[in-house]
Amino acid sequence: MLKRYLSRMAVATMVLGLALAGAPAHAQAQPGQGGGPQGGERRGRMGMSPEEQLERLSKALNLTDDQEGQIKPILAERHERMGKLRADESLAQEDRRAKMREIFEESNKKIRDILNEDQKKKFGEMQERQREHMEGRSGTKNN
């Protein structure tokens, strides 16, 4: 039971990270939205820029300016680490996924530590919805 719960939490964490780091395909098809000149340009598979991720989180969680200032470098670091990981062709796909999961878990924990209790609850709900969305797209269930 605990193993199942931990497995689901790991998937949920990874899925939210993927949601934040990799924008849905329709968002990429609409280049007029998002960051633009403030550094939010699309970079192929890199997905949303840290600025776009912050904007999405800020709206969803009603972040304060102070929280935004603390979260922005976390997202920027995650974005940079993910880019390096994607460029590393020496890793097997399974190893790359494991490292991605680790990066997402680390950054999401740092973000959670900044949030108040209500925001943490919403953040968890966002992760769960995204996990369900990703499971629906891939047709797999992680039990």
C-alpha cells in the first residue's frame, strides 16, 4: 500500500514537472502567447520558459511577489538542468527519466516549502490533475 502510494506520488510529481517544463502541444502551436521578449521564447522540446511556468503558478496559486521571487530561481535552475539532461545522449532513456523525476521532485519540494497551506493543497491538486491527464494521454495507469 505504501509502495503504491509512493509510486503514485512520484508519478504525480514527475507529471506536474512535465506539465510545467513541457507545455501542451497546443500552446506551442500558438506562439503569440507566453513570454516573448522577456526570455519566454520556445525552445523546441524545452517547453515553457521559467517565466511562463511562474506566471501559470502565480495565477493558479495566487502567489505573492515574495513567493514569485523565491520560486523563479528554482524554476530557472530546473529548466537549465533539464536542458542539459535532454542534451546528454550518453544516458539510456530509463536513466534519463529517473533523473528527470529526481529533478522535478527536488524542485517541487522546494516550491512546496515556499507555499502556504492553501497553496500547497492547490499545488497537490494541480499535480493530481496533470497526472490523470498524462495517464489518459499515454493510456497507462501506474498502480
